[in-house]
Amino acid sequence: MTDVQEVIDRLIALHAHDEKVRVLEGDIQGRPAKLAGQKNVVAEVEKKARLVEDRVKVLRAQIKLRENELKSTEQKIERVKTQASEVRTNKEFVAYRAELSNFQADADRISGEVLKILDVVEQAEAKVTELDAERAGVQAKIDEAQHALDESLEDVKKQREELVAQRPERREGIPKEPLAIYERIHGSRGDALALLDGEYCSACMERLTRNDVFAVQNRNRLVQCRGCNRILVADV
């Protein structure tokens, strides 16, 4: 095995090591997103429940207005009844009776409206109860999933820490210059290596010269892509 071939093998091993770390870090960072959809469901259900509650408040205010109106109408009815008991002529009696009939019709109408609104309020409150139960159910599932994620997260973090601690060992035996090239590209692009795809760099699809393709395939020197600067290898 030539020195260049050994360097390439060590770079490939370091790249594989860094890829494991990258996957674990992606897992750690992506965990909040795994529950984002369910949390959005909770927020949406909560929003619906609060909208229904707001509607209930408006309806109860309408009931209060109608109850006050009904109270006022009932007072008018009592006043007319009192006045009617003191009439002296049939004409006056007929007039009071007509007025009383009108007030009573108003009272009946208002009472009917109150009953209808109360029915709507009852249905709305039942809907709020239903939505709150739905929200609680989804939240319970989220809490359970969060607990499971938190427990497994500790294992993932431990694996990542172990790999990070092992990285200096993976760097050993790699000459200073190719290691510096690798680390510079790794820091800026993440993946420091790219596979050769025919005559192209698989990362950026830059076309290589025949000499560079030959060098990559035969591992007789390090070749960097002119497009993305990654170190090209024939296989990993």
C-alpha cells in the first residue's frame, strides 16, 4: 500500500466517523420538529375552543339584554293591569286590554328568544367541553412522546460524545497538509469528501480532467474538485 493510498484510507475513515457524528447531531436537532405537528394540532383545537367560548360570552350578553328587556316589559304589564282595574268605561277597558295584549306578546317573544339563545349556549358549551377533551387527549400523547424522546435523547447524546472523544484518534497518521485540507472543507461544507461519478464530482457535478479521473481511480495522488474543493475518492 502506497503512502497516498494509506492517506486516502485514513481520510475515508475520518469522513465515515464525522458522518456518524453528523447523523447523530441531525437527530438531536431534529427532535423538536418531530412533535411540532402534534403541537400545532393542540394549538388549533385550543383556538377553536377559545373562539366558541368567546361566542358564548356574546350570547350570554345578549341573554342579559333580553332579560332586562323582559323585566321592563313585565313591569309595564303590571302597570297596565293596575290601571285597567281602575277604569270606569268599557272603552277604556278595551284600550287597556289591547295595550296589555301587545305587552304580553312582547314578553312572550322575548322569553322565546331567551330560550333559543340558551339552547345555543348549551350546545356551544358542550362543544367547548368536547374540544377541551380532544386537546387534553392530544396533549397526553405529546407528553408521552416527549418523555420517550427525552429518554432516547440521552443515549444519542452519549453516542455523539463518545464519537467526538474518539475523533483525535481518527486524525492520527494523516499528514498535516491533507488533514488541513480535509478540516478546512469539513468546517465550511460539512462533507469533505465526494465520490467520483464517471468523470464528474458527485457533490457539485464539476467535470474532471482525464488525468484527475485516472489519479482518483488509481489513488496515486489527492485530487480536489475544482468546483467545490472537496477531496475526490472512487469509493468510500
